[in-house]
Amino acid sequence: MYRFLLTRQWLILALIALVLIPTMVELGFWQLHRHEHKVAQNALISRNLKAEPVPVATLTSPGHTVPRSDYWRAVSATGTYDEKHEVVVRRRTATDGSIGVHVLIPFDLKGGGTVMINRGWVPSASDQYAFPDVPAVPTGEVTVTGRLKADETTGASGIKDLSDLPDRQVMLINSSQQAKLLSRPVLGGYIEQTGPEPKGDTPELIEAPDDGSIGPHMAYAVQWWLFAAGVPVGYVVLARREKRDRAAAAATAAGQTEAAEPEPVKA
């Protein structure tokens, strides 16, 4: 009854099913791992944002790579802005999706050392080669609070680091790159400023990272697993339908043959 399953067409279909099932199961686990990563990251963000700010120099130093456990850690810094060496970071997005720049400025710490501070977003100049209008920083000693971030790299961010940019414009926020431009050591990573808030709300401070959304990854994982379970079910349904169609075709053919046979001649 099911000998048709040994035909070329059905053997290929069975092989495809055997490939699809483990592939879909693996895709489900991939989405599950993404869900678990998102949950762990949300917990890290919440914990680090709610922590009491600590002096930035206690968490990083020149050449230091900020570990993931310190991402978004609340930090503080006391010192003075080095407005002379302020630069802008191109192709950055505001809260409303507008494209502009981030304002990056060296901050000389009280007691020694320099850390880079991302002051926030401002619109680009009408001429891409011109330096945009950036509000002046406070003079004298100030205390800045913010979130500690790791240096940006092309590999991690996907942003290509262009070398032929206009003066005082960069593509990445990178302490090593700034240390070369400043000709002095710079603490690894940078501070994403949260306070004090600028006058006139410009530069626009960067929003805190989302620590509440877990995304659709768990739903996608369940979806892939349901697809994997549906493959053998679908195969059985197709096989039963093929059997039924073949039986119906055979019965029809038998009936036609019987009808075509001549009646015996009576003597």
C-alpha cells in the first residue's frame, strides 16, 4: 500500500524532511540563546544604572578594555573640559531618528588623567566639511556623571573608520585614537554623559539603554520548534493523501475496464 514511498520523488521528500527537522530545532535553540542573552543584558543594564556612581578612574585606566560587566556602569568624574580638542562623531542618530553628530570632548580629571566624554547629539552642519554649532561647555571645575562605555571598534559596531575626514571629525569613539590625537594618555572607554543637563537641552543627552524589552526571540524559538514538529506530521498527511488518491485512481481504472468488457453472446 505504501510502496510508492520508495520512489525517487518520495525518497527525496523524506531526505528534505530529515534535513529540515534538526535545522529547525537548532534555529529554535539559537533564538532561545538570544533570548537568554537579552534577559542577562537587561539585568546587567538595570544593575549598573541603579548603582551608586563611582569615580571613573576606579574602573578604567589608559589602555584598559572595559569589560562587559562594567558596561553602562554609573560613574562620575571631577575636573575641567578641554574644549580646544573637542571633536564630533559623524553619522549619529537623535532620539527622533534625525542624523547628526555626537560631541566628544576630553575631560582632564582632578588629580591627573584624561577621559573622553560623549556630551550628546547635535545636528550636523549644512556643509559636511564644516564643524557644527556646539554649545560651549562650563568653565572651571565641574563634576560630570554618566554611563561608562567601551571603546567603539569597526568590528563591534560595523562603522567603517574613515581616514580622510575633515579636521575635528571622527567616525568612532575610541580612547586609543584620541590619545594619539591628544599626544597624552587617555582612560580606556568613555563616559556617556547624563549630568549635569545642558542648558537649552543641547547637546541632546543620549537616552538610557532599554532594560525592559526582551524582544520576540522566545516566540521565534517556539515557532521554529513547532515547524520542526510539523514536518513529520505533514509528511504523514501527504503520504496518506497519496495513498488515498492512488486507491481512488485504481478503483476508477478497474471500473472503466469492467465497463469496457463486452457482454457474453447468448446462444
